[in-house]
Amino acid sequence: MKKFQVSMLACVLSVTAVLAGCGGSKEAAGSNNQAGGSSAPQGQTASAGKPVEIDFWYALGGKNGEYIEKMVKDFNASHKDIVVKPSYQGNYYENHSKVLAAVTAGNQPDVTMVEVGSIGAFADAKVLEDLGPYANGAEKQKYIPGLLGNSYWKDKLYAVPFNRSTPLLYVNRDMLKAAGLDPNGPKSWEELRQFSEALTKKDGGKTSQYGFSTAIDIWFYEALVLQSGGTILTDDNKQLAINNEAGKAPLQFWTSMLKEGVMKAPPGEKYNAWDVAKQDFLNEKVAMIFSSTGDLRGLKEGAKFEVGAAFMPANKSYGAPTGGANLVMLAKSSDDEKKAAWEFMQWMTDTKQTIPFSLESGYMPVTAEAVESDEMKQAYEKEPNFEVAVKQLEYASPRPMVPGYKELQEVIMTEIQRAVLGQASVDEAIQRADEKAQKLLKK
């Protein structure tokens, strides 16, 4: 697998048809600050001494959302010429839908979080502001290279990394130790199967503890395809590339473990299934799960056992798609709002802010300076789990980003779930996904 791939693949939202020609400007005040020391376009950004007000929509709830609110409060306290108004809009799916509706209505936010695979779709629909004139190339020195793959669309910068993640394997180290297994977790698919067999328990003919569980989710499927030496799309992004050994391997692996009774496919769809898997893990009904590095803090605090984080096990190689969200600026905001928005985006992703946000949430720090800082090195030494995702970036790739991938990922998820539920064979599910992809990728 190539390290730090930056080729664009595909996306999570198809917005071109919905948003073409839509949008509206909001009236703005201004600020006189150039954004974050960058070469942002010059001009007055304060009107009659009044601060610029900008809207920021975010998509993290719980304690992570509370910390984002704190960050915004700190920004406002230190920037008297800008007032950021934060608003929680639900999870990624919900936030995306609300952004689409707001752009159509002409009352969109100025800054929002966008799941990384959606950047291409929004940018292609001309919803996002080109950040190149603001960053002036400085993003390549500031941010971790492996996190920039989903920041560009058609060679233009449209987003900056914010709460970034990779999928990880979480293990109950107490259970692994009790079973005589390596508490650091399995390193390969075959070891994952062996560990799962050893950790599965039955009581009266019923399974009381599963060795492994994962939501049957597109993100995890993408990871296993990468680990099998494949890709989701062809190099030209015009065809689905999973109707082969690499694309079928994840489903063959999952279905065999399910038939053996050592893996649980949690009920529910999308993030509901994730929540079930995490709760089963915390309730010690499952010994190992796939989840995001952004869940690290919550799992550690909620568990009554020692939680371990590890690379996703390898097949032919290690591999994982990057994930999480980037910050973007909306194109229909006024010039004053855009200048204020850029300053806010830079501040939110500066080393001084990304270190505590990473340690608070489990998401990766996004700047190269942060990873090399004494503070992060000391934190990693004290809690090695926090460094796992950063190390796994060596084997990471950007998520697919072409506009048609929103519908296509839904097709893929539907088909792989049919295979897992026994409603279709692996070959039938992949073939059907491939047939539907022909129409969706004709763009």
C-alpha cells in the first residue's frame, strides 16, 4: 500500500444537482484582521467598530461537543472584533442535510464541519470557498501530510483538518489477559479470528460473550478492502473496483466469523449500529470492536476494565481510510465574514488548540508541530493509546470523494448488509453493487 496517498477517490454527499445555482448572501459586519497570519485577501473587516458575527455549525455531541463550545468561547474572548455563534446540528448525516437546506434557502452558516468524504461534492457544486488565496500554500507546512488528502478538490484547497480520525481496533485487555492472549490485540485477520474464538463464551446454548463485533459500515469495509490490496474506485474514479478478490475478502471474512458464532453484527443502521457495538463493549458482552479514534476518551472513561487501542488487523497489509471532519468556509458569505471565518478556522486548528482537543477527545492532533511537541510526547508516553491513530497514518488513505459516491456508498452498505444477513451471497451482493455503480458514476 502506498503511504500517504493523496489521490482523490469519491465522496459521501452528492450535492451538485441540489445546490447548483442556489445560495444567498448574508449581510455582514467586518473585522480588520488578516486571517491567522496568512495572506488572506486584504480589506476592512470591521464596520463602525462592530464585531463581525459568523455562524459555526458543528456535528459532535456529548463531551466532544461541549469542548467545542468551550473552544468557541475562548476564541470569542480573545478576538474582540469577531463573534462566533456555534450551533450543534446533529451527527454528520444530519448536519449535511441541514447545510444543504440552508444553502438552498440562502441562510447557510459561514463555517461548518464536513465529513471528509463530502468535501469533493460540496466543492464541485461551488458551495465552498477556495481557501488557496487565504492559506497561500502554508497548509502543507502546518498540517500532518496524511490528513490533507481530503482537503483538496481538483487541485484547490477547500478544507482544513479539524477532528480527524482513523478506525481502530479496541480491545478489553482484561479479557485478553484472562484468556492468555496478547493484551495488545491481534495483528492480522487470522489472529482476529483466533482471538475471537478464544474469547467467545456460551451459556446454556446462548452466546453470553462475543469475541468481536463491528457495525457493517462503509468506513470499516473501505479499511478491509485497503488491507486486502484493493481500492473502492478505479484510478480514474469512473468505475467501482470491488468486484474482485480484494472487494469480496471483507465480506467473506465477516460472514465466516458470523457463521462460526464468534462475531456479532450489531442491529441498527449507521451510527445506531456503532452505538450498539460500543455499548456491548462497555457492558463486557463483546471483547473487541472496530470504532473511531474519536471514541477513545469516551470508551476509556466508560469502561470498568483496561481499554486497549490497536491498529486494525492486517490482511495483505495494514490499511485504513482517514475519517472525521474538516472545517470549510461557505462561498456565499460576505468578504468580511470570510475573513473572520478564516481567522476562526486557523485558530481552531492551531497547535495550541489541537493538542488539548486531541487529549480531551481522542481525535488526532492535526498539526505536525503538535505531534512533535513535548506535551504530546509526554501524553503519548503516559497513555500510548492516543498515539495509535497517528502511527496508523503511515498506512492510511483518503476516503473516496467523487460527487456520485454519496448514493454509491449507500448502495454498497445495503449490499454488504444483505450479504451479512444471508439475504444474498457475497458474489451476488458485490455484483449488484457493481451494476448500480455504472449509473451513479457516469458524471
